[in-house]
Amino acid sequence: MTRDTGPAEIASATLDSVCYQTRDLVEAMRADGAPIDELRVDGGMVVNDPLMQRLADTVGAPVERPTVIETTALGAAFLAGLQAGLWPSLEALSASWSLDRAFRPAEAAPSRDRRYAGWKDAVRRVRSS
């Protein structure tokens, strides 16, 4: 940060950190052998199209936003309905998911990896302080 750092830079860095932390998780899951071909997202932040594109670029995988973005309550209702016999299976519930928009990585891998290396270096420096 410098004296010229303002609210816009802090907000941008905050959103970038969400993308980098998500990549940290994806990298850990891939290291454990989980094939991560796309990310399905939900919650209030997913209405931010530039953020979803940045996430796709940072992770290097498509990001899929559903038509229903607030799924916490919906998931609880689905599980209650499943238990009550309103749906026959988890697969039947899965079929109700529908795509609103997919964001495809547009950034070249070398650029993406260079940015991520900078993130990892910054985290290392903060942790060693």
C-alpha cells in the first residue's frame, strides 16, 4: 500500500484475494486427486460478472453461475423434501439445477500462473513476518 491507495484499490485487492484463495483450495483438491473441471458458484458475490470472469481466469477453469444464486435455504428445503419423500433421490434434485451463465478462462496460463506466484509469495512473506 502507498499513500495513493484508495478505496478502489482496497476493494480490488479484496476481490482478487477471493479468487486467489479459491485457487488455493482448488490446487489443494487437485493435489489430493480430485478432478476439478469447473466451479459452480452461488451467493451474493456471484452477481458480479467481472469478479466471476476474474475467478475463471485465476483458477483456469470455467465458472458456472446458476439461475438460483442463494442456495443455502434452498438446499435445506431440498434436504427436508428428500427426507419427507418429495423427491426420490439426490440425482432428482440435481436435475433441478440450471445454468444462468458460464464464465470461461480468457487469460493465458503463463499470465495466470505469474499472478498466482505473486500471491503465494506475498502470503509467504506475510506469514514469515
